[in-house]
Amino acid sequence: MNESQRPLDGIEPPELPKRSSNSGGPESGQLGLAGEFRVMSELLLRGHNPAKSYLEYGADIVLENGLRLEVKTGHQYDRLYKNNYHFFTATGHGQRVVGHRDYDFLVCWCFDADVFYIVPQGSIPARKRFTLSISPKSRYFPFRGAWNLLEKGR
């Protein structure tokens, strides 16, 4: 097949979803699931063999080396604070806070900037919501794109 016969020529990629005013609606759940698959894609490209969990509680992804990953997807807080992203660590209908025993790393996908933060569980506050700044001055900045932290036992 030559360059002019590529099957995807002329097909436009879908428009990315806009921030929903209904944070608890299906759009939020779809974006969360998209985040899990987006992280799995990144892991596959880096040579990992991720396994997706479909259970309501516990880690979202387990790696072949036993590390458990909780994936969270966040939008910019608002236009004024465009470096800030809120991540909700409460899960399920009972709003159970994901405990530090449930995962080894929290992988935060800052959707609007399309950047990832791979944060060890001990660095995340145990509350229902926390704010991550993508500014270089942020305490989380050393974890930006830190996929190498997942190399334990490989």
C-alpha cells in the first residue's frame, strides 16, 4: 500500500470533549475510562504489559511487576487557574476515598495539557479531592512524566 492509499486519509480525529458542568454524569465516567485506556497505551509503548481491573474498588491497572496504579483524569480548574487540575479520589456511589493501601502510584492525566504525573502513593493527601499544579514550582513537578518510577523489578 503506498502513501496515497492509506485508509485513514481524509478522516478527521474526533473533537475532544469539553468540560462538563455535570461532574457526576456519564461524561465524567467516560473521560475516566478514557484516561485508564490512555495510560494503558502509554505503558504498552514503554514495554509494560498492563492488566485492567474492572472492579469498583482497588487499583485500576496492575503491572507485570506487581505495581498497582490508580488512574485519575482531570480538567483545568478554570481559565484563571489554568495550571491547576482537580483530581477526585473518591470512588463509587458511596464516595469511598481510595486508600493508600489500594495502590502504589497515582497516575494523573492532566487532560487539557495532555501531561501525566506518576506520583507515589505516599505523596498524595488522603482526601476526596486534591489540586495538582502543572507549574514547574509545584511540589508535584518532579513526578511529571516520571514513568521510570514504574520500572521496579523489570
